[in-house]
Amino acid sequence: MDGARLAALNTAGIVITAVLLAIVSLITRLIDNAIGVPFVLTGFVTVVGCVALGVFVWFRFATAHGIALRQRRGNPRPDVFGAIASIPFVLIAAFLAVTGLLELLLGIVSFSLDRALDAVRQTGLAVFFLLLAAANIIIARAASD
């Protein structure tokens, strides 16, 4: 059940990160008129900050989960806990991978380099979300030891 709670927190974190990226994009566009600040830089800093906050929350939540199970004489299973908690990341990664592969197919069929590059970018995002899912499991293991 704790894994499902953390999955809900992860989903909320993904939505909050998307909203923050939209706000940062607007602010960057406003500032870009006065000073040339690329969105890649501000967006990267925002994503790194949100991931760092997520890692902190994952570690604290997994530690509390392990302590609570040990107090009830239970055996913490960090792999199951982390796998359930990483479901939102896996679902997003699967969606991005499938759409990226379809876009790559369309890019190849239509001889469009722009579509192919968009497909590669989307596949890179899928890999990023898979890495977040793996990090969730690794942190759950580390926190329960």
C-alpha cells in the first residue's frame, strides 16, 4: 500500500514538474526580451531541482516504510515497493517510446529529418523516465538497508 502512495506522490510530482516547466518557459520568454537566456538552461535547472526533490522524498518515504515494517516484524521488500512506486514513470516511458517509434517510422517513410529528430528526442525522454523508474527502485533498496 505504501508503494501505491508513493506512486500517487510521483504522479503529483510529474504534474507539478510539468506545470513548473510551463511557468519557467513563460518567465524565460519574458526575460529573453531583455537578456538572452535559453529555455534549455532554465528548463534543465528546473528538472534537476525537481528530480533532486523527488530523490529526497523517495529516500525519506522508503526509509519510513522500512522502519514501519520492521516495527511490525515484517520483512521489507524494497524491490516490490520501488516497482509499484515507479509505475507512473514506466507508463510515461512506454507511451513516449511507442509514440517515438511511430514518429520515427513516419519520419523514415516520409523522408523527413525533422520527424526523425523529434522521434529521437522523444525516445530520449522515454529513456529518462525509465532511468527515473530505476532510480526509484535503487533508492528504495538503499533506504531499506
